Amino acid sequence: MQLWRYGNAIDRLGHRYCLKGLLGSGAMADVCLAWDELEGREVAIKVIKSDVLDQKTLNSFLKEASQVVGWKHPNILPVYEDMKLQLLDAKNGSIVPYIVMEYARGGDLQRRLTIAHPYPLGELLRVFGQLCSAVQYAHEHGVIHRDLKPLNILFRQLPDGTEQVVLSDFGLSVNVDATHHTFSQAGTLEYMAPEQFRGIVEPASDIFALGVILYQLCTGQVPFHRSLADLKHIGAQEQPPRLSSINLLLPGALDDVIMAALAEDPMKRHQSAAEFWQRARLAVLRPSQKSALASQSGNARTTGSSLNAALPMQKLGEQRGFTTERYIPGDSAFDFPERVGKITRIIPIPDAGERSTKKIPAPELRDKTTGGIHIPAFEAGSLSMNAVVRQSHTSQATAADGVTMAEAPAEIGRSSDVVLDSQNGRSKSKKISPPRQPFLVLIATLVFLLLLVLAGIIADVQGKLGPLAGFLPGVSGTSIVTITPDSKVIEKVFAIDAVTGNANASQQQVEVRQVTATSQAQTTTVKATGEGQNPGVRATGNLTFSNVTSTAVTVPAGKVFTDAHGVRVTFDAAVTIPPANGSTPGQIDVPAYAVNAGTNGDIAASDIAQSCCAPGVTVKNRGQFSGGQNSQNFIIVQQSDIDGAAKSLETSLSQSAQTALQNQLAPNERFISPAQCSSNVTSDVPVGSKATEVTVTVVVECTGRGYDQGAVQSIVAVLLSQDAEARLGAHYSLVGNVVAVATQAEVNNANQGTTTLLVRAQGIWVYHFSSVEQQVLVRLILGKSKQGAKDILLKQVGVAKLNIQLSSNYETKLPSDPGQVKIVVQSVSGTREPLSPMTVPGTHP
């Protein structure tokens, strides 16, 4: 991965951090995933953008690092070092400021949000408790966060598979005792307190943001919808709908706690994050009673530490170590025993038009029998949930913090058998003997036996009649609700590096190796089809020129003389014939040749004897012309002869070589791209040789690069599962297997043998209904009509389709007894068919 700053590509920072990918980008900085080569771990690096770099932004960036460095709290994202500067260009003074922090692999809360779906109560309290712990710690260290929102709430993945909430991004934070706040209106509009719009920031501003977040988690919507126009028109704050009017699962006591946090007057809000958490916990724990902390309310402000001193617990700011407390499940139908961080419900901020106060149908908050509900207790330092408190209608115990807590009775008997010990406040059983009435006892016994017999007869009839039992009035059965759970097809393309040598699966690498196979040599003989010709040869001889005049005569070169048979002869150089010497003519002999090649140029002596060129000049061939030859045609071997012969062999040899190449792959290996095959062709005579036939020999060699398909399948299965969990939450589980296919291969570095595989992965995730959720669904529809039950269930999370079969054809409503309603969740098939590649793998050099 390369990050661009000032026209320079950056792939490393600080000579130890290798950039791997971009995690996110904001207005001020980019956040990159990097590998710390010194510590051998993944880190997140926030790099300030060059186009917004000024002194004000640099100060904010520096403050973010200096505020958190040295803090040790399990719910605050650690910053490993102070802000660092990397010099890119000394001449121009180009620097890159960056901060190195922990990489929270679980992502942020915003990614886990889906509109109009509240969190399960147990999960909600776990997340909010840890968040309050982080805010309390920051306030005790004199820092106001000022930008609390789901995007800054991250999840750390622990070695045991659980998750831990961590608060990040202190770039907008200010000191509690600061006399002046810059960027006073900085923050996210939906989570900003009213005083922030007026340029005032105090710890109560963070309490307001915590109230918005808790409201959002409880109802699936934010309480306020604001725009930039609100910055210009600051008026009285509109009261949002009460929580209990939207989510029937929530106790009314929680309304007052959250509304107090959202109060327009900061003095009326909770005095600390610790107090907010304690009040929220007790409101859910004892919805019918007011919090014992109500007596502490008032206009006077106290610090978080003073509140902690009044509570029987460690100081919130003390470090307890990065441990994960276990949540102890109980037997309540409304217990939520999922682990911390495995959150299914997601709540994004809706548009103003989506705001709704529609009631969510839900069962009563507490079980009518035991009143049991598991609420995680507040623990100092980490606010982890390690205790379960039960509440009942029949007995009470006093908790360690002085607040009356609820305790489940060991045994539920008749009211007349339970008396209260006023000395210790505990209930204990005392046997009260009734008066003896033998006759009444006998009658009751006979009635009881008769009822047993009738019940046995009805059960026997119903078992024998099977489906016909539904037509018998008075024969009760079980109503069956068959649910088709919601399923999601998750598909994504991943980039996997195929490397030569040892591969690191944690860095999304698989090993690739070179494979070669050679066919056996085959030969074939074909006729030569080329044509050649030997050129004809011209006959040669001499011409004798005679001059009887007293003047020399010159005959130009190329003069042609023709005999009586049409044979023409000529010569190449000009000839000067000397004059006669007295009576002796001047003579000169000149080499000559026939104009046309062939035997026709062979002429006899004196065949040419004629006057020439000028008066008194003659020419004659005293000797014969000889050596003339006619042209001759012949057969030669040409390139097409060899190519044609080779082609007839290459097809079968290529198939043979590719089969041998494929046999060299292990069962789990696949080729990155189609094999490359080349032919080695030889012949017994070269091209152009005089021959009537040629023998050709061909050998085919194929080469391919194979990678471990099983390793790729394992890597993308993990990556897709992580992506699916981040999108859908832990309530969805994979059905079948993740199916993967490589769609494209690109060579990144031929020298190092690195190739990037684009792998298309697909899987089907199905909503899983726990036994607790099934009990909740049953309670929602008890006594409802068939259509009414359908209307309720189809609005529930995870329900795609359903069918209701009543216990009897004479019934029009579902039973009121939970034992007579059965939930059946249909199975959903996973991805079975092989995926078709989106693009055909290409061949790359």
C-alpha cells in the first residue's frame, strides 16, 4: 500500500512501520493498517493530511497523542508513542506527522448498527458500562472527550475470542480546568450538548453524549436530529419521546435516568459517568423503585472521585489489567448470556424523516414467577460485569452498597408457609400444620386420581389418533410455529498474494511454485513444396574489328551485332580501331558474349561477318562462341513445409505435456493462470535445401505456476466470516462452507515471483435463534390470534417467513400456556454450486 503526501509515495514510516492498507479516511487524517517490524504486531497509524496541515491542526493532532500516552485503562485505545514526524523533502520542508496506536480488529460500533433494532438489554449494559468506565477515567485525568459517538467506540478482540470496548479519538478533547476552549463547536451534531453550540464545554457535555448513545442503543434511533442550520438558531431543546414508549422491554425507571442525562441544563445532568452508569444499572435492576442515589441529586456538583468514595468499590481510575470478566448466566427467560462484543443489533442514525415512536411489541420485562433478570454489576476500573443479581416478589436482601437488591427465593411455596424474620430481614420457611379433616382429604384424593385417569385417556386417544386429534373438542395439543430464519448472501472479492517460498497466512499470502513438463519427441516426413531454378549461361567469344582507313575509328560499348539466325552478341567496353598501315588494315580483337543466355548463343566461326560503324570498318568472329546453357528448375524445402509438419504434431504433444503438468500438482493445488506451452522444432535439412522431402521432429514443453487452493479457501473463509460478523453481528452464523474461486491474476513483481490473486468468495449466513430468544417469541404471541401472531413475529429481527399450525382445528387463538407453543426453526441450505469467475483468468508475462 502506498500513501501519497506532497507528491511522494509512502509505503513505510519511521523505518519500522510497513503500510498494509487503508482503514479509513476523515477530514483531517487517514488511518492506515501497518505492520510494526520491530514489535512484530499490527498497528493503526493516523497520518495527518497535507492539505489541512496548519498550526491549529498540528496542535490538535499533537494533543491527541500527548493526552493518551501513558494512560493505562482496558477501555481506552492505547497510543504507543507521542506524535512522530517524518521528513519527506528537506529542501521544501515537507513533513508528515503521524500517531501510532493499537489496531482494534473488531472495528467500530457504527459499523454494527442497523436502524430501528435495539440492542438486547444484557449486551447493551455491557457495552455502555465499559464506555462509562473509559469516560470516567478520562474525566478523572482532567480530560473531556467532546466527541463521543459510535464511530469512536471500537472493539478489541481478546485471545479467548471475546471482545472489549475501547474508546478512541481524543483529538477534540480539552482539559477540564481550561479557561478557553478552541474548536468549541467541534463534534458530531447529533451527540453535541446544547452548551457546545454556545461555545461551552464541560464534563457534563460528555454525559449528554453518553445519554444520546444509551438512548440510541435502547430504541434504535437518536433522540435529536440536527443540521448545520441549528448552529445559527439556538433555541430551547425539544424533548425526545420517552424510551418506554418505543421499546416495551425497557422499564419506565430508565426513562428518568436517560432524560436526566439529556437535560438541557448541565447542572441537572448526572454528576459523573460513574453515577450515570450506577443509576442506569439500578433502574433496570429495580424498575419499580427509585435509585438510592436519588438522595444525592441537587445543583451542587461533585467530582467522579467523590461519588466513588461513597460507593463500596475501588476508585474508577485505578487500573485492573486487561482482563475479561465472565457473565454468569441464570435461569431467567430474559437473560442474555452472550459474550461481550458479540453484538447483533445495529443502530445507525436515521434521517429526520425516519424518526418514529412506534412501539416495539415485547413481553413483560420480568418473569412473573421469579422476577429474575440478570444485570451486570458495576466494577471499578473496567466496569466489567461479573455479578448477577436476582429480584423476586417474595424476598429481599441488602446489597453491599447499601441499596436494597433483589434475591431469588430458594423455594417457592404457599404464602401461608412463609413468614418474615424481622430481626435479620430474611424470609424463612415455617411449617404450619392444617387441621385434620380425613373426609375432605379422602375426597380430594379421589378427585385427584380421577383427573389423572382422564388425563391418561386423553393423552392415549390423542397419541393414537395423530392428526385427527385436532378435530376432537377438549383434546389439547401443541401449536407449532415454523420460522424460516433470515439469511444473507455475503460475497466479496479479496486480494491474496501468491509468493515464491515461505508464505505468511496472517498477511494473506499463499505459496506458489513453478511446475514444468516436457513431451516425448515425435517426427514426421513430408514432401518439399518449394521451387528453385538454376539461371541460364550466355555463350562467349571474340569479335575482330578491321579498319582500312587512315583514321582511327571508335566503336561505343554495348554495340549489338546480329547474325543471320537472329543471335545477338555485344561487348561491354568502347573499342578504338587503329588506322591502316599502308596496305595492312588496322585490327583489334574484343571479348564479346551472346545477349541472351542459353545454348542458342553458341554460334560457329565467321557466323558474324559484316561492315560496321563507319566506312572501311568491318567486324567478324573468327572463332566460335561457346559455353551457352539453358536455365534449370528444381524442388527445395521451404519454411511452410516445416511449419505444417510441426503443427500436425503440436496439438497432441501439447495435450500430452499439459496432462503431465497437471499430474504434478497436488490435489489441493491449482494453476494461477493457464499453462504456457512452447514447441522445439528441428528438421533434417535446412530451409532452402534442394530436396524432395523433409523430416521434422517436435518436442513440447509446458510451464505453470501452482498455488495452494486449500490455503486460499481457508484465508478467504476467515476474512469473509470476519466481514459477515462485522456486518450482521454474532446472531448470524455460516451455513455450509464458504465457496471461493480465483477470478484474476496479476504479476506484481516478476523478479520476486509475486502475483496477486483476486479471489471471489461467497457464503450464506443465517440468523440463529437462541433458546432465550425463542422463549421471548413464544411470550409475544401467547393468546394471540393466528393473524395477530404472524403480524407480531414478522416484525421481529431474524424472521423471514413463518407458518402457524394451531393445536386444534377448533381453536382460533394460540394457547396461553408457553408449554403448548413450540417454535420450529427451519434449516437453510448453504452455498453449494461452484461460483463462476467474474472474469476469466488471463495469461500475464
